[in-house]
Amino acid sequence: MTKPCLSREARMNARVAGSGDTGKAEVALTLGSAIRADEGQDLAEYAILIGLIALVVIGAVTLFGGGVVALYQNIVATLPFTD
């Protein structure tokens, strides 16, 4: 007879409702499901995305910063109310 395939939540509920006897196989199943858990994956993806955006911004400021400063100084120099 084949065992029915249970979801992770069903296995965890069965562990909680059990007799409290935790064997090695059950501990290994818990560790395996904790290692494969993807709850922190979204946070890691957002951190990588923010890091890449920061690198692009830093690169753009480094590349175009001098030109922008020179353009700004030329505009300020042509204003009539500057000393």
C-alpha cells in the first residue's frame, strides 16, 4: 500500500499532534524542511535588487558627476544676481 503524499503543513500538524516521541527520522525531516524553506527568499531577492540599484546609481554619479557640476557652475555664473 502506498502512503498518501502530505503537504508540509500536514506533516508539521501531525508532528504537533503526535505522542511527543521525536525520533531521528522526524528530526531529519524537520531539518530538511527547514533547509528547503523559502520564506527568506523574498528578503534576499530584495536585498540583491537594492544592492544592484545602488551600484548603478554610484556608477552613474561617478561617470556623470563632473559634467553635471561643470554645467551647474556655468549656469550659476551666467545668473545676473551673482557677485
